[in-house]
Amino acid sequence: MVPLSWYIVLSAIVFSIGVFGFLARRNLIIVFMSLELMLNSVNISLAAFSHYLQSMRGQILVFFIITVAAAEAAIGLAILIAFYRNNPTIKVDEINLLKG
Amino acid sequence: MENIILNQLSYPILTYTVFLPVAGALLLLFMRNAGLIRVTTLLTTVATFVISLPLLTNFDKTTYKMQFVERHEWIPSWGINYFIGIDGISVLFIFLTTMLSVLSVLVSWKAIENKAKEFHTAVLALEAGMLGVFVALDFFLFYIFWEAMLIPMFLLIGVWGGPQRVYAAIKFFLYTLVGSVLMLVGIVVLYFTAGGTLDILTLSSLQYPLQLQFWLFLAFFAAFAVKVPMFPFHTWLPDAHTEAPTAGSVILAGVLLKMGAYGFLRFSMPMFPDATRMFVKPIFILSVIGIIYGALVCLAQKDLKRLIAYSSVSHMGFVTLGIFALNAQGVEGGILQMVNHGIVTGALFLMIGMIYERTHTRVIADYGGFATVVPWYAGLFIILTFASIGLPGTNGFIGEFLILFGAFKAQKLYGVLAATGVILGAGYMLWLYQKVFWQTPDPDYGPSGRHPVRDLDLREVVTLAPLIILIFWIGFYPNVLLSYMHASVEHLLQDVNMSAYAGKETLIAQLKEIF
Amino acid sequence: MLKYTLIPLLPLLSFIINILFGRNFIKDKAHWIAVPAVAGSFILAVSAFMDVTAGNVVNINIYDWIVSGDFHVSIGFLIDQLTSIMLIVVTSISTLIFIYSIGYMHGDGGYYRFFAYLSLFVFSMLMLVMANNFLLLYFGWEAVGLCSYFLIGFWFHKKSAADAGKKAFIVNRFGDFGFGLGVILIFLTYGSIDYVQVFSNAGSVVGQTINILGTDYDLITVICLLLFCGAVGKSAQLPLHVWLPDAMEGPTPVSALIHAATMVTAGVFMVARCNPLFNLSHTAMNTVAIVGGLTAIFAATIGLVQNDIKRVIAYSTVSQLGYMFLALGVGAYSAGIFHLYTHAYFKALLFLGSGSVIHALHDEQNMQKMGGLKKYMPITYAVFIIATLSITGIPGLAGFFSKDEILYRAYLGGDTGKFLWLLGTVAALLTSFYSWRLIFLTFHGKFRGTHEQEHHLHESPKVITVPLMFLAVGAIFAGYVGIPPLLMEHGDRIGEFLAPVLGHPHSEGSHAEEMMVMAGSVLVALGGWFIAYRMYIKSPELPKKVGEMFKPVYNLLFNKYYVDELYSKTLVQPVIKASDKVVLGFIDIKIIEGIVNGVPALIGAFSRKFRQVQTGHLSNYGLAMALGALAIIGYMIFMK
């Protein structure tokens, strides 16, 4: 039996990788993938707690997150493509339309 | 409740009056033809004027109570009602508003070529908003109308105005909004203090602690002082007046400026009587400064419209002076002067608009000798000039005299100082008249010149005639208006002078109480 | 009642009809409406006068004018002895001047306008004298000022006329400022502004004081002085006399009617009307007398050296008005009104006569360019002589009786009285001199104008000369209603007639004193004639020599003591400059607009700095978010 703490540590590691990727990588696609990593790390911990507490709520939330993540990825990529048509770059540090 | 009289008539006359312009505006949505739009707007305003007349004829002058009252639940969970009614103070402004709206449509007949539909929609929306402000007896309703009236005015200035219109419109809007927002805070505080009612009459009958009165008075003062406008909150006025199209200037001077003083009478004085008495002196000082300051600035103006705009500052200084004299003559004079100012300054802006259509200049130095060029115009203008100066026999005299009388009765020194404004008033108006109408005209403007200026046509005479008649009517028989006010003013003064804090009359003592 | 209401209403109707239809329809027929209207008023006024002599003093309220709180005032008429005399003066002279104007204004482009304004003036003046309360008096007071403004500026294409009209109105406003406050103070004191109520309670507030800026003053004195302010403005007394000479820019009939016979005497009328108040204040009475006396001599000295024929007469008017105030100030109210009444005739005659001269010379007003008109204009010359004899106080003519009465009453008026009498007598000498100077320069000697003018010299038409003759009759015989008791028992009929309103003079003197004063005034009248005769007939080169000899004095007088310049430098220019540079330029634009535009500018500047936080880089936002999350988690772990 794998103890709960292992799952949590795994989740934390994956989340940290996601955060690092989100902050450090310049390619927008990879930024997106980092985002997915973070979401999935949350999923890991939710599923683990669900199992640990013998409650279905955690797993229900996992399904929600998967759905939302799919939708988000779809919209995000759509925006990305639309943006790329006007401004042929996907490097994050070259995109600063919101600069004040 | 005992202090209202439910609508005496068989139909909801106030609702009809307020919402007829809205109905007219909706009708305009389906029209394309500019001529048709003009006629529809004119008919709507005339109809509004006509259906508002029974308010005057059926008005019960013997009572101070709210009349023609309509009350329906609107948002019961918040204690908000659709509650409207009028008394002797507001009835005259209904009349003034509906009348000036007709005239401002008439004067825009030829002047507005561009976006006529939007223009007339804005005018009608503005009329509904102004009427709503004067009839609302529920703070929620009042505030909606108060802010709703800003938007069409903002558009009138910003879209159909002169070269600096955007600056003027934004200045006007922000200035007024800052004041209104403070008033909104005041309203919210009142709502919670009174335990969840927005009924203006109930709120007026309650007693508030002096400290609360002090702060609430200031909050309301911010909104009203900007609207009046009192010195030193007046600088939006010259810009707004100068840039606004004629109809906008007329409504601005005729009705919008009255909202501030009306607010003092309807809210500040009955709700915060002790604070009102505390603020008499500061307001007297500001009023006297306004009177003299406005007049002096007029002496230095080079632009026709700006001059009249600054003269409004001077005249409205008289109004606040009279209102805060807190005696019958002062308050009645103040109310009458508001109506007078609406008539005279409204007419002056109408006339300036008419001449501007012909000469396309507002610079005083470009004129001269116009009494020879346009004699009828000059003849009507001199009547307005002397009504503005306050010559006996015109309405201006009655208002100014009663105000000076009231002020002198209350505080001699301020009465005397304010009276100097009468001398200066003669100075700048006669100077203006001489520059524009006397001496030798520029031959260019003559009948055989390059830009011949024609005299008034029938439409313009019809536009001006009611105002000219009112000037003399009120001048020789002011009781026609004064009689509406007596009961309400007397009741108001009873409220204000009923002191919960007698003996602490000096400002210092009261301020110690507060802080 | 209708009869009395019609007196002012007829001229008002004439005004309304002429102003509305004159331009397009009536045109040069305007007098067909105006003259009958004013003549009708005259007939009604005579009938009203008859009623009063029969003992019917009328006091009627027509309708409530202003009602507000405890303040209440009606439109109403009081027709008593004083009013009835004023009615006769106003309507009779108006009628004559209206007729005269038919000839004088013939062919003027604004003919209808002229008669319209003149009718409005008559209406206003009648309202002024018929009012039964102070506010209605104030109405008439301002309305005559309005008409004066229109009529002075009648030829508005001339800048000088436009300026003069404006000046008259604004200078009068200074006086009216005090007058208006006086009316308010009267109401606050007596609780009413009806003449009858105020005057019957006049004594009830004796000894009360009013606090002005920390000092206590006698209440009645303050009221009287405030009222007198108005009189000073309207009757062109020192220091508000400056508008009247300039008012000569108006057409001559206007000068005669408004600026000599009627409107400018409104101040005298008002003070006489308020005699129950003035009697209670020694200070106010002395002020009135001294202002009057000083004005009499001040204006007379200026009149000595002026060259414009109308201005000489204008200064003469100011001086004569000073006489009237002198009389009022020593308590001889009926003498003041008597002089008002005789003055109206001879001064109107002088003005209309000068109008006849100006007309003949095609608008030449400079006396240095006249001379020798005697043989061309015999009727004008004759009436001029009559008017001059009258004004200088030659026994037998109207002016003699009234002027003598004033000097005699002044003489009896205690210590200040003697001084005032001296002022009056010296002024009489000066009056005589400049009046004869005017005659000699205008009618005697050789004609000094152009040949062109000389060629066209002619006597004026009948429509001008007939009113002159009527006025001349007045200038001779108007005085016989006030023969001093010394010459005829019960001769002072006007004094007795007015006594119910104005009371009897306070002092009585001996026959010897009266004789002395009378002899003195006749002597100075003759003296003035003699000096003028010496200087302008015997040795015409003398005036120039005298002028050279007293150059500074001459300049001072010629420039009217530089009063206009003084006001311009100390009052008008500073106010205009201050309003432009200080009030508008500095306070309004710099300070207030500075704050109004400065606050948004400040917020804007702050935002421009602050917005640089928004880099637009996604990773920056992410980092901030991560750090924020860390901070919150840290807080929850370590601080809880």
C-alpha cells in the first residue's frame, strides 16, 4: 500500500515543475503544457484524498477539472492561433500587448 | 399618511407628464425623416406642456402638503416605492421645464442639421429626467432621474456643441458626478439611519443628531453647490454654456441650474435644519462672493455666451442668498428668482443662438450698431437686458428685491454687499448692449452688405413671445407665482426654524459639539 | 378711480401703440397718438387738482403687487396737494414739449421711437409722483431712469450719446442702491411702506439706533440719508452730478422735459414727500441743506466758463436743483416745491429756446460760434430774455418769488442758515452772470459762424415758437401763487395749499430781514448782469484777458473740477482692470481652473508612473501570482 504522503509529494513535485515551466519557458505551447501539468498535479492529490477518505467527492472534482482543462486548452490554443495570424511569434517575452 | 394628498384628478397626471416625453422619444426610433422627427418632438413637448397645465389650475394653494401624489410599491424588499407628488415649490419648475422644452425644440428647428433624430431623442429624454427630479418623493427614484438627466445633457454638449465641446462635456459630467456620488453616500447613510426607508417625506420628518446632520449636509451640499453653481464650483458652467448648442444652453440655464437650489429646499433644509442654520453664514459669504465675482468677470468677457454664463453665477448667487436667509421673503424671492432666471437667461440664450445662426460669431467686438440692422431683435433684447438688471416692472426686480429684503432682514451686511451686485449688473449688461446694438454698424451686415443679417422671423418671435409676456406678467403681478409658494414656504421655514439645538447658535459652539 | 388711473395709463397706451406699430404703420404720425394722450392726462390732472382743492385727498389701492410673508405692497395712488401740483407741472410741460417736438424732431428717422419713449417717460413720471408707497415710488424712479437712458442714447449711432446714456443709468444706480436699502429699512422699521402708515408712525422710533459694522447710528438719520442717496443720484447733486451735463447728448426736448423740468426734480419731490421723516433728523436735514448749497455754487462756477449752450443750461439746472435741496434742508419744503414749479417753466423755456437756436444753426451748440441772433430770431430772443430775467430773480417774474423765498428761509435757518444764505446769494450772482453771458454771446454782437449758416438763419416755425410763448407766460406768471406776505397779505397761496402735506416753515423773521434778503438778491441779480454786460458787450476782449490772468482757475472750472477724470481714474478704470486682470485672469483662470484642471492632471501623472508595473509579459504576471500564493500560504502556516 502506497502511503498518502507519497501521492502528495508527487503532486507537489509535478506542480512545482508546472510552475517552473510556466514562469521560465518562453514557448507559449510549453507554457500551456505547464499549465496542464499544474492542473493534473491537483488531480493527483484530489484522487489520492478521495481514495484515502473513501469519498467520491474528490473524483467528481477531478472530472470537473479535466473537463475545464480541456475547454481551457481548446480556447487557449484557438486564441493562440488567432494571435499568431496577426503576430507571427509564440515567444512569451515578445508578447506584451497588455503593457501599460 | 397625513402630509400628502392623493391625486385629485381621475388620471395619473404626474406620470403622464413625466413619461410622455419618453413615449415620444420611443416613437422617434421608428422615424427617418428629419422634418417628421422635428414635428413629432414639437408635438410631444407641446402635449407635455398642455397636460401639465392642470397641475397649475387644480393646485390647492392653501396647503403645504404634497399633491397629485401617486404611490405604488416598486421594490418592496428594499422599501423602494414609485412615489411622486408636487408641492408649491416644485409645481413652478414643472411649468418652467415643460415650457422651456417646447421653446428649445423650436429654436433648434434650423440649427440642428446633423443627427436630428438623436438630438431630439436626447432633448426628450432630458425633459423626462428633469421632470422626474422635480416630482420624485423617493430617494431611489430621485437619484435615478438625477443621474439619468446627466447623460442626454452630456450628449447634447459633446455631440452638437462648439469646437471645445468634448472638453466642456467631460468637465460638466465629471464635475456633476463627483458631487452626485457624495450625495449618494449621504442617501445610503440616511437609508440605514432611518431603518430602511427611502421615502423623502418620512426622512424629512425625522430628527438626526447634529454630527450626522453636519456631515450629511456637506455631502448633499457637494451635489447641489456644483449644480447651482456656487462660487468656487462654477467653472464648469462657462465652458458648458459656451460650447452647448442653443437648446442645451437654454435648458442648462433654465432648468438644470435650478436643481441645486431645489435640492437645498427639498432635502438639505427640512432634513438637516440645524446644520442648515449652522451653514447660513458660510453660504452667505459664498453667495455674496458669487454675486460680485460673477459680475466682475462679466465686465471682462469678450464672448457673448460666456458673459451670460457668468451672469448666471451672479444671479444664482442671489438665489442661494435668498434661500439661506431663512425668512419668507428671502426664500420666496429665491424661488421666484430661479423661475425668473430660467425665463430671462433662457431667453437671452435663445436670442444669442438666433443671432449666432446669422453671423456665426460670438465675439462681442464683432458686433455693433445692430439696433439699426435688426431693430426688432434689438427691441426684444433690451427688454431682456433690463429684466436681467432687475428693473422694476420686470420679473427680475421682484425676485431681486425680495431676496435683498430677506438677506437684509437676516444679516444686514450681506444684504448691502449683495446690493452692489445690482450696480455691477447694470454695468456689464448695458456695456454689452452698447457694444452689440449701439453706435455704427458694420456695413457688411446691412441689407446691401456682404453678409446681410435679417431680422427675427415669425418662428423666432413665437419662440420668444411667451417669455417676454411672462417677464412683464410676473413683473406687474408676481402674486400669480408667489401665491403658489406661500403655504409650502411657510411650512418649510417652520421646519428649519424649529430648533433642537437652541442656544448653540454660533458656528464655533456647534463645531465644538461635533468634533 | 378710473379717472386717476387713466392719468398715467393714457401715456402708457400711447407708448405701447407707438412702439409696436410705429415702425411699420404710424411712422411720422406718431404725434397724433402721443399728443392727445398727454393732453388728455393734462386735462385729467387739472380735474384731479380741482378735486384736491375741493378737499378730496385720494388714497386708493388698485391691486396687490407683491405679497410675501409679512411684506405686503400694493399698486396704489395717493393724490394730495403735493401730488396734484406735481401732476400739473408734469403734464402741462409735457404737453407743450410734445407739441414742440413735432417741429423739432420732424424728419428724424426715429420719430415714432421718440414719441414712444417720451410717452413712456410721462407714464413713469406720473407713476412716480402718484405712488402711495415707497416701492411704487421706486418703480417710477427706476422707470424714469430707463426712459432717460433711452432718450439720452436716442441717437445711439453716436458713441458719445451711447456712452452718456449708459453713464446716466449707472451713476443713478449708485444712488438707487442707497434708496433701495432705505426702502427696505423703512419696512423693517415701520412694518409697512405705505406713505400714510409710515408717516403717521414716523415719530415712534425716535431715538432708536441701528448697528452698522459695530457702531450705533440714529435709525431715522440712516433711513433719511439712504433715501437722500437716491435723490442725490436722480437730481444730480454732488457727488453724483456727473451724468447730467453729459445727458445733453439727448435731443433738446428731452433735455427740457427730463433733464430740467421733471425727472431731475424727482429727488426734490421725494425728500419733500418724506418730510415727516426728515423733520426728525437734524443731521439728515443739515446734510441735505449743505449738499444743496454746495452743489448750487459748485455747478454755477462751472457754468461760468462753458461754451456749449446746452451745457451751460445743464449746469444751471444742477445749480438750481441745489437751491431746491437747500430749501428742503432748512425745512422750507413748500419753498423748495415752489421753486421746483417755477423752475420747471423757465428752465424748460431756456432749453427749448436753445433748441430753437440749435435748430436754426443746424446743430451748432458752441456759443463762441454764435452771436447776433437777435435780429434773425426775435421771438426766441424775447423768450430767452424772459426766462433769464426769471431765473436771475428780477422782481415781478416767477423766479424772483421762489428764489427769494428760499434765500429768506435759509437766512432764518440759524447759524448754518446764514452760511447757506451766503452760498445761495453768491450762487445767484454767478447765475445772473452766466445767464446773461449766454444771452450776450448768443444773441448780441456779430455772428461768428460760417456764411453757410448765416445764410440759412431764420426764426423757428410756429409749432416751435407757440409752446415757447406758453412757457414764457408760465415763466412770468407762475410765481404769483406765492407772493411773500411782505408784499401781499395771504399772497403765499401755494405755501398754504401745501401746508397739509409739507407743514409750515419752522421760523419766522421780521419784515426788515425779509426786505434785506430781497434787496440783496435783486442787487446780485443786477450785479451779475452788469459784469456780464461789461465783459461781453462793452469790451469783448476782456473775457480772454481775465481767463489768461486766472489761468489755473479757468482750467479747473473749464474741466469741471476734473471730477470725471477723478472717477475714471479711481473707480471705473481700476474696476475694469481688476475684473480683467485679477478676477478673471488670476482667480478664475489661474487659481480655480488651476485646481479644477490640476487635480485630474495630478492623478494622470501618478497613473503614468504607476502603469509601468504592467509589463505585459505573461511570466511577470505568473511570477507575481506565484509569489502572492506563496505569501498567503506562508502566512497561513507560520502566522496562525
